[in-house]
Amino acid sequence: MTDPREMADIAVKALEEKKAIDIKIIDIAHISTLADYFIIASGSNRSQVQAMADAVDESLGKRGIHAKSTEGYQNANWILLDYGDIVVHLFDEENRLFYDLERIWRDGKLISPENLEEKGSTEGQ
């Protein structure tokens, strides 16, 4: 099984390739049993949000990691991809502002994509 940090890194790189807007990574491992990481990103339209979801799913799928559940793909105003250790939230810009997950999960530790790549990081400890 792939390390949650590595899973998050793969997902973030897939989002970057699809020009996702304002990617945020929140380490919630110490405050929740839901997952280790929430990844939040926006797209400028429905097609881009769906393309972002497809890219994450394909990139993780190549590693044998498949979503336990996917919600909201058809409407694409908020797509949730649950991989167990990571949960990816993809929004259109209006719904991201409305739901404001960054505020709701502010007790988590906001980390940068660069810190995901550092395997020996003491981030969040």
C-alpha cells in the first residue's frame, strides 16, 4: 500500500497538470479519523473540475489505488474523491467560497506540496 503522503503527492501533481486553482493540502491526521490529508482545489468550469477528478483517479489508479467512493461527478460543482487515507475535494470557484472547507478544517495543518515530497519530514508531529 502506498504511503498517504505519497498518495497526496500523486494527487497534487495530477491537479497541477490540469491547472487546478489554489491547491491546498491539510494534514488532518492528528485531529480526525476520516483521513490523513484533505486536498482542496478549484476549477474554473465544470469540464475542468471533471478533468481534474479524472486526472487524480487515473494517476492513483496507475498505482493500484482506487477511490472508495466518488460523489458529485455529474454536477461537478463539488466532486469528492475518497481514497481512505486522502480525500480530494474539487470545487467550482463559487461553491468553494460557499463551503469554505479551509475554515472548517483550520485546526488541521496546512502544508505545501514541497513538504509532501520530503519523506523524512517531521511535518505535523
